[in-house]
Amino acid sequence: MDRTPVPRLSGKPVGTYLRNIWYVAGWADELGETPQQRTFLEEPVALFRDGEGHPNAVAGRCPHRFAPLGHGCVIDGALSCPYHGLRFDGAGACVHNPHPGGQLPDARLQVYPLVERHALLWIWMGDPAQADTTAIPDFSWLSDPRWEAVRGATLAEGHYELYSDNILDLSHANFVHPALVASAFTQGERKFWQDGENVFAEYVQRDDHLSVGISAVMGTEGRRQDFYGRVKWHAPAVLYFDFRAGDPGTPHDACTLLPSLHAFTPETPDTTHYFWATARDYKLGDAEFTAGMRAALEFAFEHEDMPLIRDSHRLMRGEDFWALRPLVLGGDGGGVRARRMLQRMIERENLGTAQ
């Protein structure tokens, strides 16, 4: 039985979103000759590469009979509708009508700025005039040959802010991820703060044993380590996890680093596109080690985190997070700050739109 979440699409968005911001739309190398049909912020979007290989994002609903354009194909650099063959270019204009007369309809698709950077595709769902590529977070290590990354992408059930909460609160690992259990997550030093529109969560534990799983990845089995974990949240839900460890007394910058990306792009209020990656700068080209690392991380993210977040989302039954009066524990400092920051940013954006 297919249990894939079904997008909830209606005439108007049900959820509330920050629009003038960059979201991750996918891995750049996974958009090839075949277009993709996606839903971001409850809007159908078609992704395709034109004749020169440039990525484009246009409204994913054909204005003729409303077919999914992302299920079509690219012909002569234009996106062809799978239903009646109308073709649209990256600017959203209809450039070919295969039917008698061949008159081009006066129809133009909405176009979304789409940028290929750091091995990712970044989409802007708001006012195109405000799309500033300098605001794209720096994940340059994803395309740096000095690093080898394992990565994944999946459609997860649950509100995207619940997934951000999960990454900002590392204490859950002691209960959700048996192979990743480490006292640093619940007993170490914790610090939460804001810097501009970024939110940080930091966990530090010195001279202690890492978890079995992490020790295996870092080659520190049986050795005590100094551990540092810092999460940086970029609105609305793109997170960088700076995870590093070294022999006791090793300077922070000299510790072994495992950088991670966790990007959550809302599909609907009930479903989320989840893109993740973790990289290393050692054992490069070791296929067996890479496969083991990928399997362990994929299991943790997709088979331990996601089911719990899915079930939590279902039990909320569409209620507002704060209306349910959640208990706030010591590890919630990052998630609470991120939620409040995002709420202020959305309110400010909506106020500007109303004016």
C-alpha cells in the first residue's frame, strides 16, 4: 500500500509562509533532461533545464487544461505540456502551439527565481524583484572537492517547523537514536542565542566518550574526546550543524569536523521536503566507508526522526503550536527562538505587503 503523503492543494494556501527568502528546491545534479513536478508552499512548480542547461522554475499547472507541466518533457529548450503539447520557455511565455493555426496564446506562467549554488537548487517563492542571491546561505563545502558528502532527499509528513525544532534540540538523540547516544546532548554545556536573524544552539562536552556510531565514523573508538556541536538556523528552515571532536585539549579549530546540512522546504502544512547531507575530509574515495556512513545517517534521519515527528504532527490535529501550550524544557532554547524569529519575519513581510 502506498503511504506517500498526498499534497493538500486548494485554491488558496492554507498555511502561512515566509516568501521573500530562499528555499532549497532540490539537488542540482538530480535535475537533468527530465523535468520535475514539485509543490512548494502549496504552489505547483515545474523545474526544468533549458537548451543551455540553465535551471528554470515556472508555475507547474498548464493554463490550458491544468495538467502538471513537470510531467512533460523539454523540446528545443522549452517545457512541453504532457497533455496537449503547448511549450513554455524559462520566461513563462508560450513559444509553441502544435494545433491548427499555431497561434500562440496570450498566456504567461509565473516564474520563480531559481539559482544553482553549493550543489543545490535554491528557489525564491516571493517577489522576484527582491531575490538577492547574496542572501543564500554558505554551504560551499557541499561542492568543494576537499570534502566528500553523503546526502539524501525525501518527502516527510509533518510541519516543517517541527523538523527545525528537532535539529536545534540535540537532546532528543539520547532517546531517538541509540547509536548516537552521547552524554554531551543531555549533560554537556548548552548555550542558545540569536545574532541578527540567525539562531544558534551549541552543545559542548569535554573529555568524554562519543557515541558508538559517531566514534565509528570519526575513528575514535575507545578514546575520550572533546565534543563541540553548534547548529545555525537560517530562516525559515535551513540549518547548518557544525559537529567536531578531538583528543582532550585539542584546539576547537583543529578538531575533526563533520559539517551537516538539514534543509526543510514546506510542501503543504502537513508535508515537508527534507534535504540532508553530512561531509568528511578524510577517507576520501573509500566507497565502503561512504556506504556505511550513508546507511547510518539515512536510518537515523528517515527511520528514527521522521516517524516520531510524523506522529507528533498527527496528534496536534492541525492545532497551532503555541495554542497547545507546549512544555518548554532546557533544550528548547534554540527552537523557541527560531519559531519566534520566524513569526516576526512573517508578520513584518505581511505588513509590508499590506502597505
